[in-house]
Amino acid sequence: MPKTKIAVTVDASLLEQLDTLIAQAQFPNRSRAVEAALSEKLTRLRRTRLARESAKLNRDEERSWAEEGLTTELDAWPEY
């Protein structure tokens, strides 16, 4: 995947913490550390949205839709 350079302004204490992680070999450089943090945050936001949307579902209604017709069709299923 192609990469694009950006400029980011961060608090000095965050930069110190970042540099500490780099010194401890947690990341090879600042760019990789920032990229990893951004990726993790975006992933968490997507999961949070999925959880919010899933919470809107009516569990009983979803279950009834999922099971609709299964009782009458059980005899039509092949034996395994």
C-alpha cells in the first residue's frame, strides 16, 4: 500500500513517551509508531460503531427472523 507523508503536531510529553518506546525497540521509528497508533484507533472506532449499531437490534425479533421457517423445514434437511 502506498504511503503518504504528513506533518503532525503533538504534545511534548507524548513525544517523550513515543521516543521511550522507540528506545525500548517497541517500534523502529516515530512514523511506524504513529501509524500503528492511528491504525489501532481507527479499528477500535469501527468496532465501537458496530457495537452501537448492534445494540439497536431487537434480540427477540432478530432471533424469530433467523428461526423463521426452520421448524417446518427440518424434515427437508439431509441426514449427515
